[in-house]
Amino acid sequence: MSRSQETYNKKEVRNKKEKKRKKKEEKRAKKRDEGKKSNFDDMIAYVDEFGVITATPPDPDKKTIVEAEDIELDMTRKGPDADPAYIRKGVLTFLNKSKGYGFIRDSESRQSVFVHVKNLLEPVEENNIVTFELGKGPKGPTAMKVKLFKE
């Protein structure tokens, strides 16, 4: 007769895995038997006006109606008449005429603003002080109506 190919260590590992599997199955059955059934209403969460997540629904009497036009997202929609500082002053730090764009450093905010050559009202060079209006471009703020600053 030949010896079994299964060693003592292999038997021990197999027995431990089997015990672990049975213990896990018993836990599942116990949890299934005593646990409460969860439904969709238990999973719903509400967000109040301060951004806090709560389990209670909001009060419909406190509901306010907001018009979409009243919401300001990025840039203000003020015209030149509403704000006297609408026309800004800055220094043309970079200009590439062959590619058709440049950048103006705003003197107030020190922000770099993109400018396209089609928005230049008169010929300008690098390091010139210019006046411009801030507009909204496809990728962010854009300088519009750029001209030389004359005191």
C-alpha cells in the first residue's frame, strides 16, 4: 500500500478553510434571520438649504422660487454704464502677431488676460499700456476693444 499524497499540513489548511467558510455561512444566516429588511425609503437622503445631509424631507412651506436669470455664475453681467471701472488698464506683456494672440497683465488684479488681434482697435506693441474691456471668451476672460492708453 502506498501513502496518501495529502500531508498533515495540507489537511490542516483544508480544515481551517472549511471551518472559516462554515463560520461565514452561519454569520450570513444569522444576519438574514434577525436583520430588518431595508427598503428604498430608508436609503433616501435630503440636502437642506445649508448643504447638510438629513433624513427628513424639506418643508414645502419654506420653498422659494428662483428665476434662472437671477443666478450669476462666473462673470457679472454689468454693462459699461453700471460700473465706471468697466474699462480696465493694463500692460501688454506678450503679443504674437503671426499667431494672432497675446496677453495683457491687468493693473488692478495682476491677472493675465487673453487678447486676440481681432479685438485690437489700433496697432499696439509689447510693453504698451493699454485700456480694454473685460469680456467672456470660450476659455475664460478675454480683453475686448483694446487700444493704447492716452493720458
